[in-house]
Amino acid sequence: MDTIKEIIDPWEFKEVKNYEKSMKDFGISDFSKYTKKLKNAPIEIRRGLVIGHKDFNKIDECISKKKKFAILTGLMPSGKFHFGHMSVINQVIYYQKLGAKIFLLSADIEAQLTRNLSTEETKKIAIEEYLLNFIALGLSKKNFEFYFQSEGPKRSKEYNNLSKLASAKTTFNEVKNIYGDISPEKLTSALIQVADILYPQLENYKITLTPVGWDQINHASFSRDIASRMNFFLPCFTFHKLLPGLQGIKTKMSSSDPSSHIALTDSEKEVENKIKKYAFSGGQPNLKEHKEKGGNTETDISFQYLKLLFEPDDKKLNKIKEDYESGKLLTGELKQITIEKINSFLKQHQEKREKAKKELDKFIQ
Ligand code: TRP
């Protein structure tokens, strides 16, 4: 069994059974050395959500020698912008502050091809759910380029040609090897994604980093294979674990299922209801047992959100961990802490999002 590759499907969520094995399968290196090295890194990096990379040493060098580099990443506009998406954008903002040029795209063609959404729907989602939230999270318009796949970036002609020319640099066998049996529209999306990833090189950014979730590993391999055959530089990547959905550590936040995610536009009441009703608890079935055995912070979703997103203070987080594991802190109390943290973040965020509406034009010209 060990020789069988972990299956990763970028379009359909599959639980990752063994991260170490899939890192080996896809030639991904361990990121922990940089977790410690990167200064003032966002919580997603500090607390170990980002676990793998390809060629991050090049980015590390650019950061320490103040050399030019770019970030290219994209999101498929398929629904609400939730905490899972936020963990990518926080990384993008961090690199922007370190001086990187940011290329950010809305994968609207991919959404139309693989999610059956219309042009109007994808545009509306990209602006209202994505861009406004990006701006509110702190993305700056300086050193920033945004584009829709359907319209292309600045050099749109070359970008459009790139995905077509890339098709001559692969074979059905290779595609099958990387993606399994995929449909024509998925192959088209994959080739467009290769063009996205290589695009900054056409604007003379030779060193690029694409921070993506674990489900995008296939695209990383595909783009590096094609890059080498088209005389592009090899794009660098970081890979993060997908933020767990409310229902449990092995699930994923999904835009299409409101009971799996918390969206950045959810109201206080919605947050409270979702955490109370859906957030998987690592606590014991009854008070007596909980006091005796304590709760499990590894599987408790409220704790995981505090750890990975909302409690940056290590001391405070450790205290919560100790209290929960010793049984002193009860599930209801832990949930309440999480609800308050999330709501205080969202209150400020939503005010910023309102203000961002005035700035929107400057980001999409
Ligand atoms: N496939 C990505 C998603 O599902 C979107 C995407 C398109 C992307 N082009 C990209 C991601 C380039 C990173 C880099 O969300």
C-alpha cells in the first residue's frame, strides 16, 4: 500500500490521511526551519499551519538580502469569504509588508468551468466577498496587481497565450499521473493556473512565491514541470494545512456549506450559533468525566481556531490549553472565549470592510 500516492484532488475535498507521506510523494520540504526564522510572521505561519514548501530558501534569501520577489496567488470566487481564505490572505499581506510585489487573481474562469457559476455571479463574489475583505484585512494598493482570469493581467495577451502554449509542454500521461482522470474543463483550469503562476515572470519578477493550501499541490507540481520546459524559472511554493471546518479536525471549511465555516460577513448572532451548535468539542460527554479526564485540545475546534487564528498571545493560549486539558475549563466556557474573540475581531473587520468600499476602485483599475 505504501507505494500508492496519496490522492489529492484540487476540486473535491479529500481528507489528508498522512501529511508526511504526501510530502514525500510530491517532493515537498519541511517548513519548520522557517517557522522559527521568519520575523513577525502571521499566526498561520507561527503556529504551524504552513508545513511544507518548495524552494523557499530562494524567498528567504530575497527577504534577508532585500532582493525583489513577487507573490502570486489566487482564489476561486465560489461563495462566502471565510476563515480558511483569510489564512492565505494574511500570509500575502505579510509578504507585501516585507516588500514583495503582489499579484492576486480571481479564478473566475475556473469557477465558471468547474462550479457552473455565471460571469455575473463570479464577478459579484470576487468584489463583495473577496476584494472588500482583502482590503479590510490590510492589503495595500501599493505594489499590488489584481486581475480576473477572464480579463487577464496587465500583459493580458501574453498571459492568454501562455496557457495555450503550456498545453504543448505536457502529455496525457503526465496529466493523468498528476491529476488522475480529469475532465477537459479541469485540464483547461489547470493550464490557466500554470499561466497564472508563471505570469509574474513576464513582468520581470523572476523569483515568485505562491502560498497555497494542501489541495493545490498537484498544480504546484504541474506548473514546475511546465516551467522547466518553457525556460521559466521554477516557481516557489508554501503549502498550508487546510483550516478545519466547524464539524471537526478532519473536515474543511467550505464556502458552499454555511455550517462548516464562519464567513467574514457573519453577524454576532450567527457566530454564536455556529460555535455553540456546530463547533466540534473535544470535551467529555458529561461534567463529571470532563473534570476527571479533561478535554482534548487537538480535536477541539474552538481551541484550534484560537490557536491558529485568534489568540496570538502564547501565554494566554497555554493557560487555556492547560485549563481545558486538566478539566478545569469546561466546553461551554471555552466556546464562550472563542465566540468573544471572533466577534471582537469581526466587529472591527466589518467596520473596515464598509470603509473599504470607497477604496475599491483603486484596487481594480
Ligand atoms: N485553483 C485555485 C482555487 O481553487 C485558484 C487559483 C487559480 C490559483 N489560479 C491560481 C491559486 C494560481 C494559486 C495560484 O482556489
